Amino acid sequence: MFLIISLLVFVLGTLGLYLPILPTTVFYLIAAFCFARSPDRLYQKWHPLRNIKNILSNLLSSEK
């Protein structure tokens, strides 16, 4: 569920880059929140990448 929501919100955020009506930053923050709560399989796929590993580690450590 969170994966579908995060993908939709990410697309809205990307549209916000070109349409001044949509707030890009808010949509990207919501997408990051939903991606962090998506299935563990997705987390295991993206976690080994160095840049994303740093972002996810910071995000998850600040929650606890």
C-alpha cells in the first residue's frame, strides 16, 4: 500500500517541478515517508547503494 502511494506522490512531486501550482517539496517528503514504510524487499534492494544507504540510515535512525 505504501509503495503505491509513494509512487503516486512522487509523480505528483515531479509534476510540481513543471507546474507552479503543485508543491514539489511537500510531495517529495511524503513520498520519502511512504517509501520508508514500504515492504522490506524494496528496502533490501535499495539499501546497498551508497547514496541511498546514507539517506535511509539517517532517516531510520532519527525515527527511533
